[in-house]
Amino acid sequence: MFASPYRAWRRLNAKLDHPGIGQAIDDDGRLAASYLFMCAMAAGIAMIGLLSNSASVIIGAMLVSPLMGPIVRLGLGIGTLSLTRVWRSLGTLACGMAVALAVSVTIVCISPLKVATPEILARTNPNIFDMVAATLSGLAGGYAMIRNRGGTIVGVAIATALMPPMAVVGFGLATGQFAFAQGALLLFTTNLAAIALSVTLVCTFYGFGGASTRKAVAWQLVVGMLVLLPLALPLSHALTDIARQTRTVNTVRSAMSTALGSQQMRILDLKLDNAGATPVLDVTFAVQAFTREDDDRLRKALVPALAAGTVMRFQPVIVADPSGTEGSRSSLGSAVIGTAVAGTALAEDPTAADIVRHFPLPLLDSHVDAAKRRVELVVSPSARASLATLRQMEATLTDGTPGWQVAIIPPPRPLAPVLFTRGSADLGVAQTSTLEDLAWAMRHWESRGVLLEGRASSDGHGPVNLAQARAEAVRGWLEQQGFVVTLGASYPLPDQQQREDAEGVDAFRSVFVHVTDAQPLDAPPHDP
């Protein structure tokens, strides 16, 4: 006869050394100098991996991190209704988190890299799947500790990734991007709570509650509901948003294929940003031709798929064969920039050939005019180089090849804003340098129409119309260079405070420059 499940469960628990296992968990989750040292090392490794966008370095931080110890001890404390264990484990966790935050903030402050990498962004928007993963990891971690399967902790540490989210919290605090810090803290809290409560269930199953098991289960249900429900609501909402955005992107792809169905088309990059008050759709795609009629037809086709008021920005790359590789013969066009550079065969000149062959960035096309001794290099949108870098490269190549003029055509991207200091509308050295780069790019795009959008931050100390004053200052400079400028200002935005918290206040001490037409300049002035 088979024994009843209850008897089998009693025999299984009787074989366990409950006091010994409890002591081992207590020792592993105890506050000690070695624990704080390992927290500091793990946080440093995680922050370096996040800033350099290195997944392998981040995994190393997960393996070094000692945070699983006090979290498992917290789960055991809840399972055994031991307030001493609970408070001591919470104290150990708080000390480890404080050390990790201090190390992360310090590294970000002294690092020249302060850009949010994909690895950082991946930990700022958790969803319900993260809670499920943490719950399963907690069950595995609790089982590994109780059944002496220590090797499993390595896999659990990678799955739950406790230290990288805490490092992202430090990044958000150090850079003033509090939305990043909030999202990463939600992910860390979710992992911590789900693991601890899962360990509690395992400890209860293996009889660590003793004679008070029923009472322990009742308290565990209450604690679990109070902790997990407030976390599950925003996580479920985030998952719904991701699903909605994925459906919208798929619909956009389908609508584009239908609207441009008379010719071959390939989407190179598609981004839908719903974070701000105004949704923005950015699409880079390869087509054989793109006219104003195509632009109008495409916009009308996408209206039903997008939220009302969505800004649509198209960056078409005109190529002979959209299904080909990036290095195929092509020319460049854009609904934003509206210009095109015709591609021709490379002249049989060793100097021109060397310029093209040794150019360090990916190109869409090259155009050599042997008669005028001019080389045009059309840079691919995938190239990660600022306008200042491209402009400097153009000057260096021209100076290094006497008798030849080199023109580097920057890729079609939104222009960088002109940033101002707090409370100021003066054009200093930094602002003038940015404007020179923008003017250089617009001349190469043969564009003269410009729309300016002035902004001001809510903490600025200056005139009430500070946004307008900044736009006026930029307008005067651009008009001196021969550009036709339309003026606008945006202060305050409908959700100014929320956007400042999310994007950083510096982004709102600026003037945004938008190209509005593609008519060639009558007499393009030389760079100032």
C-alpha cells in the first residue's frame, strides 16, 4: 500500500536537520564586513557593465552579489514567524543597498559615460513577467538552500539579477533621471518581495514553521497579499502597455507595406515613443522612390493605427534595391530633410578611391566628381557619430588631401537641441559651436527653412519669456547665415514637471531646430 501524501511529507521533513539548516541560512545572511565588501564590488562591476553595455560584465556582478543570503533569511523569518530574523535580514539588506547605491552613484559621477545604454533601459520598465521570474527563482533558491543544492544559487542569482537594478537606481539618482531610478527600484523591490515570499512557501512546506504551521500560513497569506498586490498592479499595466505598443508597431508595418505596395520597401528602424505628452513615431525605411504624394498617402494610412496627435517622422533611404545590403548603390532622401544626392560610379582616381575606401564609418553612397575634384560621402543612419565629429572629419580629410574637396553628408536625423545655461538666453561659445554644426548639416542637406522651438525649465531664473528669448537669439544667428526662420516657443508644456523628472531639467533649457523644407540655398555662405 502506498503511504498517504501526508505521511510521506512528515517522513521527508523528519529527515531534515531544521536547526542546522536554519543556522546555515542565518550565517549566510548575516551582516558582516565581508558582506558589505562584496556588495560594493558587485555594485561596481554592475555599474561598469551597465555603462559599457556589456552583458558579460553584468552577469559577473550577479554572481558576485551576496544579496540572496539576507533575502533567503527574510523568507525563513516570515516562514517561522521570527521577528528577530525578519528585522536583522531587513537591516542587512538595507546596509547592502546603501553601499551599492553609494558605489553606483560615485562611479557615475566620475565616469565620462552618462548615457542610458540598452542594458540600463532594460531595467527601467519592469512588468508582471519579472515578478513571475522572481517567484520561480525564489522557489528554486529556497529549495537549493534547504536541500543543500548550493550550485543552484548561481542560476538563481542570474535569473533574479538583484544587483543590476540597484545599480540602475544609482545611475538614475546620479544623473537626475528619477523615472529611471523609480522603474529600477520597482524591479528590485519586485525581485526582493517575490523571492522572499517564495522562500517562505518552501520553508513552510518543509516544516520550518513547526507546530504553528497553520498560523504561519495564515500570516504568510496576509503578508503576501499586502506586498504583492501593490506591486502587481503597475507591473500588469506595464505589460499591457508593451503588448499594446507591439500591436501598434505591427499595424504600422502592415500599413506602410500597403501604402507603398507599388514598390519594394524595407523598414530599417521603427520606434514608437509614448513616454511624453505627444507620441512620436520615427521610421527609417529603404524604398526605390519617395515623393510628396507617397508621404501624404503614408500619413493617411497610419492615422487609424496611431493615437490622436502622434508626430510622424519619416526618414526614407532611397536605394535601387531595398532588399539589398547597406553598401549597395543608393541615394539619400527624407521626408524631414527632403533632399537627395545622386549616386555615381566612383571615379578612377587613386586619391578619391582611398578617401572612400578608408572612411571609418558605414556609407550609403559615395559621389566623386573628378572634374571638380570633389568627393561626397553619404553617411549611413546606422553610423554613431555626432555632427561635430562628422564636420571635423570633413575638415581633416579636406586638409589631408590637397587639391580635393571632401563633403560628408550627415544622415537624416533630428537635429540636436541648442542647450543654454540656467536662466540665460545668451549665445556663448558652446551654443555657437552647436549652431555651427547644425548650419553645416543643413547646408549639406541643401535646406534653408527652419522652425525653432524654444523651451525653458521650471527652475529657470530669468525673464518670463525665457523660451522666447532663447528662440530669438538662435533666430538672429541663423538668419545671419542665410536661413529662413519661423519662430515658436514651448513654455510651459502641458506636462512640464513630469517630463523634466523623466528627461532631466537640462533638456528644457534649450532651443530645438527643425528643418521645414528642402529648397537649395541661393548662395550658401561658408562655415563661420
